[in-house]
Amino acid sequence: MTKPRLLDDPRRRGRLDPQGMAARIEGFPDQIREGVSIAAPALRKISEGRPRRLVLFGMGGSAIAGDLLRAVTDRDGQAMVHVVRHYEPPAWLTRDDFLIFSSYSGETEETLGSFQATRSLGARACVIATGGTLAAGAEAAGIPVALLPAGHPPRAALGYSFSTLASIASHLGVAPGLSDRLPAASRAVEGVVSGCGTAVLQSRNSAKKLAIRLAGRAVLVIGGERGLAAVAVRWKGQLNENAKQLAWASTLPEMNHNEIDGFAGPKAAVGRLAAVLLRDPEDHPRIATRFDWLASYLKRRGVPALPVWAEGDDSVSRLLGCAAFGDFVSYYLALQNGVDPSALPGVEALKKALRA
Ligand code: F6R
């Protein structure tokens, strides 16, 4: 019998992924469906009425759902969404804003800091967490809590956190009708799972093929500002955390006004880069032109420019489908790199040092 290719080898997967990250990524569509009922008890306690702004406080895997929601509301929402990744809330908060504190563990010090600092404001608020100090503090203060299922790495709970947040944003009129778009988004992600899941051989699996192209390179992920910029941030985080690989995210058109002149050097670094171009069929026509130009510009400088087209009729489906595709790429890159996709030695060591 011929030996399976590295990314098709179930034994390698079993050895490198003892905590089952693959199954969690494949569970993304179910998470999207379940988020709606996770939000329901909290929604019953949240009075309707559109706030001036929706402000989400969170870090890492608990903040990214806020970026995705902002992408949705910038396109067709009714109020501004702002994401705060810091200990201190912005000075402009008012009691007309709606505050969401999102921390999967409920123990993230930046989010707890902002929670405490906003207590006297009197704004409506909600917590998204599995428990911890944050959920306990919210319950003591009479703030509704949307309780996520425990047992996942926070970044692998994006389906839960996004659809919970989307349900809240719909309820508040910040993103009217968004929760009605979740079933289609879940089906779109299901399509990505059936095309890119672990059982699909490398010869037919575009996520495995892309991971191979990215191996050994620092990865620049580019998304259009009104298109897939938030998904580029998700890809960057997943490549860092799952694959333990350097990556950064840039947006169009902004990077056209500065970063493109950086591809001159240092030459050794430029020679070890790859760029992933996250393209949305509804990108502004000038953004599409800029993507085309950028692809040939990068190639001329020896940087592979690899386009990924988001698919689906609805922009929410494209956002989540493209995020799921990136999750798979980061997973296969972890296998390629010979690392456990669930382990986070750096993040954990830092958190431990800060607790000491
Ligand atoms: C880990 C992960 C991290 C955490 C971050 C904040 O899977 O994605 O980025 O999300 O360290 O922790 P939580 O989510 O518990 O507030």
C-alpha cells in the first residue's frame, strides 16, 4: 500500500492534534446554529432599542467576532460597531452606547479591567463568556450573560461567539435581520468543511494545497477594507496560534499608500514571504483593480501572491466561509510544521508570568 501524503496521514494528525482541533474546526457550522439559542436567555433580559454605538471589549479569539460584526454593519448596519482591545475604555463612551464584554475564559485581565472601569457609566451591557470572574461579576451586577459552552480553545469557539453576538446585534437593531442570515452562513461553512475537511485528500483539497504553498514563509494576508479585512485579521491570528507561524494582516486600499514600497528589503526577508489576497466578489471595482495590480507587483518581486475568492450570495456567508477556509489552512500548516495546533506555549507563558 502506498504511504499517504503528509497532510492526508491520519496517524500524523492523531499524534500532532491530540486535543482535536480538526474536529472543532469541522464543528464551526453547528456552532453557528447553536449560538442563536445561547443568546436567547440573555436577549430576554436586554431591552430592545438601538444604541448609539455597540462597543465590544475583548482580546484575541474573543475579539474577532466583533471585527466580523463591524464588517457586517459597515456594509449594511444601522449603528457603529467598535472593538476595544485594551484595559481602558475609550473616553468617548456614553450611556447611550451598548457594551459587550467578551472573554471565553472570563479571566482576561484587559477585558476585566474595562468591565470594572465602565461600571459607573450606566450603559446597557451584556457579557459573553463560559463563566469565570467576568460572568460572576456580571451576575452580581445584574448584567445579562450569554453562557458559551466550555472546553474549547477560545479561537475555536468563533461560531458560538459570532452567532451569539449577531443575535444580540439583531435584537438591538444595530444589524437588523442579521440573525436571519445565520442559517445560510452555517450552510456556506458546511460547504467549506465538506470541501476542505481532513477526510478530503490533498489532491482535491484547496486548503491543504494552500498550506503547502505557505510553508516556510511569513504570510501577509490582505483583505479589502469593506470586504474581507476582518477575515484577514482572523487568518493572521490562526496562522500565528495554530500553525505557530509569522503572519500579518493589511488592508486595501491603505497598504497601497505605504506598505507596497516596503517590498524592497531586507532582501532575505522579502524572499521568505507569501501573500494571500482575500478577494470578495463585491469588492469595490477600484479595490478589485488594486488587487490585480498588487498580485503582479508582488510576483515581480518574487513574492508568491495567492488569491482566495470568498464564495456565496450573502456577505455574511462569504465572511464566515472565508474565515473557515483560513482555519483549515492554519490547521494543515500546523501539521506541515509538525506542531500541535491547540498548544499556545507563548500566550500561556506570558499569562502565567503576568499572574505571578
Ligand atoms: C486562545 C485564543 C486567545 C484568547 C485570548 C483571550 O485560543 O484564541 O487569543 O482568546 O488570549 O482569552 P479569552 O478569550 O479567554 O478572553
